[in-house]
Amino acid sequence: MSGKTLSPRAIERLAMRRFTDHTGRTWSKATAKQRRDWLAEQEPVIRAEHGIALDAVWHGGDWQAPGQVDLFPLHDDAAEVA
């Protein structure tokens, strides 16, 4: 683990690399069903290894709890509360 948060795409690339290491076949040779099944099996394992909750969602360049909202909007166009 590098200490850097993995994006969803990085998780997918890691799963693809593990597929090749595990099967000896390239990802492009796998059928669509094999790809879906492998990703479904490997994503929870990879998330656990990197401390990413299964229900976390990728938002704003980082993993967030589902339904989480920002307490302080970062946009200047937010309406002021009087």
C-alpha cells in the first residue's frame, strides 16, 4: 500500500493486473462475463486492503461516505444565510 488513495480507475487497473498474474492471460482475452465476475470478486478485496469502505463513493477526488454533504460550500455563488 502506497498511502495514496486509489481512484476507482486505479482499483480497476490493479484488478486487471491481478487477473493477468492469476490466470496468465491478458485482460483483453477475457470475456465480458469473466471481466465482470473478476471485478466483482476483486474490488472488495482491494478496497479492504487500502482501507476503503465498501459503501464509500468517489466524489471530488476522494472517497466519501454515501449521502455525505459538504458543511461549507466552496463556491462563492452559494446563497448567504441572513
